[in-house]
Amino acid sequence: MTKSQAISAFGTVANLAGALGISRQAVYKWPERLHQDCADRIVGAAIRTRRDLGLLGISAHGALTPPAAAANSATEMRSAA
């Protein structure tokens, strides 16, 4: 998972930081490619706050999808709604 995907799923850095209980500055310090433990916390926060897991690169079946495929999937879901 990338930092950009995480921010996109939550809309803003402030929303992401708030969902994780950390500061915005902490999010800005993350590397672009996130470590697995950080990604796991983000997925947990996304589930708790009912965010679109497709924006995080996770399919409806829990499998990881490549970032480009995740972006296409999220776009298709929004246009179908």
C-alpha cells in the first residue's frame, strides 16, 4: 500500500490521521511505500470508518490489487452508483 492510496481512501491527511489517532505531521513523515504494520492499521481504520477498501488496493474478497487496478475499480464503482 502507498501513502497516496491511504490518503485518497480517507479524503485528506487530517481524516487519515484522525482515524489512526496520530498527528498530520506523522503521516507526512511516512515513506511512500508503507510497511505492512502501518498498512494493517490503515485497513483496520478504513473498516471501522466504512471507507472504500478498493481505494486502498484491496478487492472485495480481501486480495490485494495493483494500484492502477484499484484506481480503475474505484472509478468504476463510483460511476455505477
